[in-house]
Amino acid sequence: MKATLQKFCSSINIEYVGIAPIGPYVELEQILKARIEKGQCTEFEEEYLAKRIDPRLTMADVQSVIVCLFPYYIGERTESNIAKYTHALDYHKVAKDKLEQIGKFLTETRPGFRYQAFVDTGPLVDRYMAYLAGLGFFGLNNHVISDTYGSYVLIGYMLTNHPFEIDQPLKQSCMQCGKCIKACPGQAILGNFGIDPRRCRSYLTQKKGELTVAEVDIIKKNKLVFGCDTCQDVCPHNQKVAVTRMTEFRENIISELSYEELSTISNKEFKRRYDNRAFSWRGRKLIVRNFEYLS
């Protein structure tokens, strides 16, 4: 069954697929508890800690977790003012479609097969699941680093009721050169493979409402009006990485947004033009706000 899964994934251009255990993830629980106690969390995270460490609270009969990586690097765009992962069509939709293709195939292959698929919106910690599935190793900036595409990868996973053979985490770590720590605009990288997301520039460009003076100062550290690639761009593991083979991330590219356009169109028109883009989920006004912070 696992070989069948891997063969099908290859047929739909998924190069990285692994199987993670169903926990509960005791090591992760301790890490998350420590971060919560220090307030190092945001409103984007799953509220209930128990659901983050125990897949059975989401799917009672889960037997294994399929994890896939979706590389998105298409080369450097010097004129870009949005993060690289937003240049193509919304990865949530692209990756979710791929996972649903896997689910449909396995349902047809094995009667009684059930699954739940998630891309960035599920209760589990995506990067930790990729690590457990042996798809990459952690960098100091808390990104998961793959051997071919560095950390320019997105993650999706599927809870399944089939007992796939579990993969093992890689016995590997990043170089720990510290370049990401020094370059981080908000000094959010803690040096222990964790971050304080409240100081992460990517988070601040997506945080609703008016920002504090200190937060605006972080925003002004580079020109991106949505997201931040700084810690990835300086990482030695991301030098000379391969360009993605996924056609979905190589086409329909938008790498630069216009203040003149966004400040004059309506919210309805913004949605019509950009609803299929990952940068659109927080709305037009937030991006316009970021432009104005940078002006």
C-alpha cells in the first residue's frame, strides 16, 4: 500500500511524501507548553493544545498521517514586493487539490479507506509532521529544510485510517551558522530552533489593526508588503536550490503589487482579481496599510 501511495504521488508530481506516527507527540507538547508560557504564540495557531499533539482528537480512527511537501521556488524576482510563496496561485487550493487526488485514489484502491486532508489550516503542527515523516530537518529559523528545495516548501497532511509503515525523522540539523538570527528584521529567531512569532515580520504584515511603533519599525526593515523571506534568503541551505517542478507554481505569476491599484479599487474588486492568491486572505486594506507603513 505504501509503495502504491508513493507511485501515485510521483504520477501527480509530488516528490516528497512520508508517513508520520499518530502520537501523541510528547516532545512537541513540552516545546509548545514552554512557548505558550512565554506568550510566544499568535491568534493563527490552534487554540487547544491537546489537538495539536494528538491526531485522534480530530479523527478518532486515525492510524497514520500522510505528509507531503510542495516546493514553490521559481527563481529570484528582484522587483518583487510580496513573499515568494504568494507569487503563484494560492497554495492552499493547489496543495489541497493534490491531497484530495491522493484521497480519491486510495479510496478507490482500498475499500473502507478514510481520510481528512489539511493545508495550513489543520490542528497539527505542519512542520513538525514533516520532520516526523522524514521529509526534512529543522533550521534555526524553525523552517523545515529539504535536500533539494531547501526550506522553500509548503506542507500538507492527511489523517488516514490505514496503518501505513511509519518513516523516521532525519538525523540531521542545519549548519547553525546564525545568519538567519542576525538577518531577521524583528530578531524573532531565538537560537534554539524556535521563534517568537510576535516579532516575525511575516506575521506582522498579516496582523490586523494598527501596529505599535516597534512593530512598524520591523515592517520597515524590507520592502515586502506581505510576508517576509529574509531568514530563508540568507540561509546557506537555500543557495543553489532547485526550481520547483510543479507547473501550478510556475504559471500565473504575480510578484509585485501596486499601491496605486490597491488603494483605488473596492474590496469587491480586490476579491474578484485576487481571491485565488494566498496574499488575499487578510484583505485589501491590510496590504494598503503595509504600503503606507513603508512609504
